[in-house]
Amino acid sequence: MGMVKRFAMISRWLVAGIMGLFLFSVATPAFAASSQTPKKAYAINTVLPDNQINQNLKYWDLSLTPKQEETLRLQVVNLGSEKITVTVYANNAVTNNSAVIDYADTTPTIYPKNAQSFVAMIKGPRKQTVTLDPSATKEVDFKIQAPAKAFDGMILGGLYTKADVTTTKTAIHQWVAYQRSVVLRGKKIDTLRPHLTFGQVVPIVQAAELALRLPTTNKPPMYAQAVTSDLTVTRRSDGKKMAQTSNESQEIAPSSKFNWELPIKKLPAGDYQMRLVVAANNLPRQTVVRNFTIEGSQVRALEDYMSPKRRNMLIIIILVVMVALLALGSWVLLYQRAKKHGAKLGRKSKH
């Protein structure tokens, strides 16, 4: 019985501690939710010109004559209760490693080098910074001039914004970024098609994932829209299927070159074959077959990345055991109280 009493006492402290932690965790979000205006936040709006082809779009869709000038106007609004500084860049469209069009790259790289470039059309600085008081609105202008000669396909670029919205003193900063496309239509835009070429695949260890890196090039000045990719990996020794993934709604920028990274599940060291089927609304179906080898050193590196996950799993198991002990302690506590209450009732009934 002494053991039971001690366990009951410990259980009381556990229940009180857990309930206090629960009440604190519930009350904290409620307090935060009472502040309706964030300290730092902003939004952007495109101010479309009269010669915009489709006024219902949220990005620029233009058709300019040779050497015609145009102003790209972006409205920046401070939605927070504190001052905020927003940096705006005019960049070329690139394709990132996930096969998504991105405007965050400030380097004017384009492939091939003699292709028409959006940043080459910018007259003036490609980077502007504005500081806004709370509730203030400012407009940022970029002047562009069309190429001297008519061009085929499209020139694709964009305006990319970012701002530091960190409100506390910390080494880790929070950034908020937005982007808006700039599409300049040229000749044959309705008939020109993208064309993808692929290099040799290389397996890589990226953080806690294994992936296949496939150099990919889209040389024509036309983007690939609504790209789908189906990847199958088989073991070369017996043809057994080892991995399969599918992706949709990807896009590839015009005149771009990138390393397409295709995540796959962990595989043992060995020789494999990749079969990638790529298609798009304006891209004929293509099948890419490549052989590759996963080295033992890559498997070990992946295991090293995975080891923290094992520790996290152990922590989860410990927490589950603690919750189970808490439940058992709560039952013992209730049992003791019920027993005492029953004893009191018994003594009263004797009187």
C-alpha cells in the first residue's frame, strides 16, 4: 500500500504539471490571436498597362514592337504595424531543380548565351529598395525596351520581391518573397514548341534523401507548360522495379539549362536503370533511359543523415511511455480517492 500511495503522490504532481503545460499552450495562441495586425507584413500588386493583352491576369502579358518602351509598375503595400523594407529585383526566368519556373536568381544566366534575355531589356538598375511606413503604399517602376529586331517565341522574366519580417533578435531571420511574371510575346508563339535534351544521370545524397540529378536543357525560346514526369527505377541484374514516382504541374522556362533532381526512396548499393517519361501540353512525350550506380559510400552517407531520425523516434517512444505512465498514475489516483470516499461512507453508515 505504501508503494501505491507514493505512486499516487507522484501521479498528482504529473497531472498538475501536464495540466499546467496544457493550459499554457492553449492560452498562448489565444493571446497571440488577439493581435490582428502583424508587426511586419507586405503585399504586392501589378499595375497593368493599357496594352496588356489580358487584363484579367495578375502578371504582365505584353506584345511590343521592336525598340518599343514600356514601364513595369509594381505596387508595394505595408500591411504591418512597423516599418518594412522591401527589395525588388528584375530577373530572368530560370528553371529550378524541382522543374519549377523561378525568378529569384539574380545572375543574368541564360542558355544559350545569344538567346534573347529579359534583363538585357531593363533600362536602369535591376534592383530597387523601398522602405514603407505602416499602411503606406509605394510604386516601383522598371523601364524596359523591346529588342531591336522581332524575335520568335517568348521572352520570360519576372519581378521578384523579398523582405525581412523578423520581429525579434534572433540569428535565424524570416523572409517573405513574392514574384510576378513578365511575358513578352514574339512571332510564332502559337506554333513554336519547347525541346528537351538530357545528359547523364548522377545519383546524389541531398540531406536525408536520395535523388537522381539529370542535366536538362530547353534551348528554344518557349516554355514547357503543365509538365508531367513519371520515373521508374529498376535493378539491372533482374529488372525488378525498385522505385516509382510521379509529378504533375511542373514548368520549364524557355532558353534554360538546369539540373533536374528526382527524389527516390533509399536503395541499396548496386546497378540500376532509370526510365523517365516526360510530357506536357505543348511538349511531345519523351522517354529517357539512363543507367546509374549507387555506391556504398552514398548509402552510408544517407544512413548518417537518417541517424537523427532514429533518435527522434526514440524520443517519441519515450513520450508515449510517459503518457501511458501518466494515464496509469491518474487511474491509481482516482482509485485511491474512490477507495477513501467509500471508506468514509462505510463509517458514516455504521453510525
